[in-house]
Amino acid sequence: MKLLPGSFYYRTAAALFIATLASSVLLVGIGWLLVGKPMVKHQAMTFARQIQNAADTYRIVAGPRRAEFLAHLERDQALTLEPGATSALSGERPRLPYFGHLEAAVSQLAGRPVPLLRRGEVYSFDFPLGDTRLRFHFNENRTGAAPVLALSAMTVFAVLSSLLAAVLVGKYTARPIETIAHRTEARHESGLRGPIPEEGPRELREIVRNFNQISSQNRDLINSSSIMLAGISHDLRAPITRARMALELARASMDESLALRIERALIQMETLIAQYLDFTGGSIKEGASPLNISALLREVMQTHKHSEIHLDVSCEEVAYLPSRAFIRCAQNLIDNAVKHGRGAPIDVSFRKSASIWTLEIADRGPGIPDAQLERVFQPFLRLDNARTQTGSGLGLSIVQEICRTQGWFITLLPRPGGGLIARLALPVAVQS
């Protein structure tokens, strides 16, 4: 399952990520306003009172006790007091909210603005004490708890957890739909006609059930049309046979050229009827049997004795394939190549690679435009350059119908130097 833009998985994951992230940010904001900010202000005021107490104590003690107090202050409270500082403070204003609250708390207790400046990791400010100033220094580690850092970590965690939750929930939600899509695609490619299993949530089961019903109705309609077409084609054979018998009886008393034209027309009608019957019978599944490929293809090529056809069988000659289906595909593809090959030599090859047998028929005809490569498989469709040829337009449709039923694949490719390659891929059948 891939997270591709435009897919149901992508849209679900994106919607969940945005919703989860928005709720997480909202909760973090509320937590900051109700918990984090009051905690930071309280911590800053506590530290400011410690500084005020240190200033008051420094004013009270004198002599040797003052030096002991300064050492105690630096050792136990991580504060450095520099009395009588005369130079101006230098540095930059800190940006974290905690130091802004600390500056406000110290200024409040001092009764005047007390700027807090930073140089490296050391923070300094001058606390007024009467006419003198007491300069305090402390390291940033002195602040202890770091609510802002904790808040930042919470925000990062919220983003990552929202993303992970969106991906997992989106994948779980989209999995039944992906499964249905893969099953329908597999049935389309392999030619399977059975219903799709009704699994997953209730809504998806209803969709699959409706899809199966529509597919069943379409199959019934196609079967009915095929049966009707087969019946009509079969019934037409009897009057054509009688017409040929009548033609033979009357041949002695009629013009020979007229008799030949009538005979060619009757043969063409019989060919068309045979193609109709082949098309209606293409959906019949057939079992595999051992075939001598070289002999079989040479037999098919005998129907075009006057055409130059080169055969190349570069694998073992015995293959296990549905015989009738393979013969019909080979016959239609070779017929098509001869019909449109402009009299140029035709190359027929059969080879095995990995687990696929491949039959290729290559001609030097006009080829097929790329935009028409899929349309030519439609029943009764004939391209403009083929309208002067006799035929029903069912040859490639018969091949495709057989491929759908047998699980084969038919591909049309432009041939380098001009012409067309018809490639029939057949999965290797295992001998039982």
C-alpha cells in the first residue's frame, strides 16, 4: 500500500494528520496557558525573592561574615554577587519567556526597571540597594526546570505522534478498499469471472455486493448475446451450404467469372461465420495438454503457403498449453499479420524465459498508431487502413477474449523499422 497523492490512503492520512495535529497544538496551547505559564511565572518570582533576600542579607552582614555569605551564596544557590560594580552591563536581551518573567519579577521587587542581559551562558543584572548596586550573575543551568523546553518537546512529540497515528489509521482504514481494488484488477488481468468475496466493513460489503450483482447481470447479458450470435451464425451455415451446392449444379450453365465471384462471396461468409463462432466460444476455459509447438505452428502457417513466413522455435518443442485456445490465437495473429503485412516476410518466434512462454508474430505492415493500440481489441472495430480488407474485425477481439479466459496476455508493439509485433505471453503450465 503506497501513500500516493490522490489516493484514498493519502487523503485519509492527510485529514487525520491535520485534525490530530490541530487538536494536539490546541491541547499544548491550553496546557501552556493553564499550567506552563503560571509555573514559569511562579518559578521566576521565587528566584526573584531569593535575589531580594540575598541583597537584604548582604546589607545586614559585615566584615568576615560578608565574605562567608558571598561564598555560601555562590556554593549553595549558584549565585555570584559582585558588590559595588561601576561598569555598565553589556550583553543581549534573553529571548526565552522565563527570563522575561524573571526580569519583570525582579523589577517589581526592586521598585524600578532592572534589565537582564546575557553574555554566553551567564546572565547578569544590577539590583539596586539604596545608593549602590549589587550585580548578580548566574548560569542558565541555575533556572532548574525548563518548562519551555518541555513544551517544545511536547510539541515535537505531538507532531510525530500525529503523523504516525495518521499513517497507521489511514492505512487501516484504506486497507479494505485497497484489497477490493487489487482483487478487481487481478480478476480483470487474469480473466477470472467469479464474484469478489464480500469482506470488510458493512458499507464496503454493500459496495462489493452491488458490484457483483452488476457484474453478474453484465455476464448474463453478454452470454445471451453470444448465444444468440452463435445460434444465428450456426443457422446461416445451412443456407450457405445449400447455396454452394446450387452453385455447383448451375456452374455449367453460367458465366465462370460470375460463378467465381459468387463462390468467393460464399467463402467469405463462411469465414465470417466461423469467426463469430470463435468469438462466442472464447470464454470457455480449456485444460492444458502436451503440444508440439513447431509442428503445430507449421500446420497453422500452411494456410498461407504463398506468404513468406519464417519460424524460430528456440526452446523445447513440447509445451503444456490449451491446444484449441493456442491454435485459435496463433491462427488469428498470423492471419492478421499476413492480411496487413503488405506482402513482406513475417517472423514467427516461440521462446521460453523464466516462467513465461512467448509467441511473437512480427510483420512489416503500416503498424497501428499508439492512440489506437487499445481500441483495436474492441469487437468489430476496423481502422481506416483496414477498411479495404475483407474481414469482420473480430480477430484481435477473439485473441483477447481467449487471453482473459486462459490467464494469458496479448500486447501489440511497434516494430523497429516499421510494422507491428504481436506478443502473446503464456504462463508456463506445470505437467501433472
